[in-house]
Amino acid sequence: MIGFIDFIRKKHHYGRYKIVKSLIKNKSKNLLDIGCGAPAKCMKDGSFLRYLGYGQGIDIEPRKIEFKFKLGSITDIPHKDRQFNVVTAIEVIEHIDNPMPALKEIHRVLKDKGTFVMTTPNNNLFFKTFWWLWEKTFGQEWHSTHLTTYKKNEWLSLIKKSGCFNIKKVIDYWHINTIIEMEKA
């Protein structure tokens, strides 16, 4: 059963990677991936960067990846202003309790007209039901790790309120995740 669950987990993560890659495919390869650790026990650190084949990463814990890496967080990015053309945060922003400083910090490190793509749970009834079951069974390591639980429309409202980004595209993934492509305002 665990093998099947790991297969589904990988399929879900790589499905998101494929969508994010399609959103940034014609952008610069000057990319920062925030939270570049393993998204699941069945996957390796730097899995999104490895899927892309380029970029650099930050994470709050040391990681051994074949790409340039620095310790840092989404609210304290260890890079200079306007350094990156593209920033990604795949299933990261929901793990902090106040996303507004994170949006402002990402805005700081993005070059003018830079692209930010984030994926995050859409805390709708379907996701809540799925997540409750997941935390009780195979996903116990994720219990109580989602500190910000917004629905898609709440994320979009927060992004607009920040004044940091113009929303370019919103994609629902499996009815439980939202993928948002933005351009620096």
C-alpha cells in the first residue's frame, strides 16, 4: 500500500512541477526556488530544481543538492534586491503564519517585471476532507504544519492587497491546490 501511496504522491508533485515549468518555460533561467527540500519522504531534496535542470534554492534546513544553495526562509531571503527573474515557492507559503511579509520579501528579490509562481493548498471543503484523512493516515508527518489555510479567493485577495504583484494566471490542480503565476508590480 505504501508503494502505491508514494506513487500517487510523486505523481501529484511532478504534475505541479510540470505546470509550473510550463508557466516559466520562456522566462530567464535566473531562478530561485524557495523551500527546495524534499516535498515528501519518497522524494529527494531539490526535486523541482532537478526537474527543471537549472536554478538555485533556499531552505530553512541544510540541503545537499547539485544546485547553488543557501540557508534562508521565505520571509528572510539571503539574496540582494532585484536579483532574480523568476522565483518559485511550491507548497511553501502555507507553512508560515503570516504570508504578507513573504510576498514583500519575494517582491524585493525579483527583478522588475519578474515572475513569481506559487502553489498552495486551496482550503476548500474537498481539500479539508482530504487533508483530515491524510493527516490521520499516511501523512501524519504533516499534522499541524499548515499555518495559513486560505481558500483560493482568499489567496488572490491577499496578493492583490499586497500591491506586490499582478496576477497573470490561476490554475486549479486536482481541486486541492492552486497555482498562481504573478508578475512583479
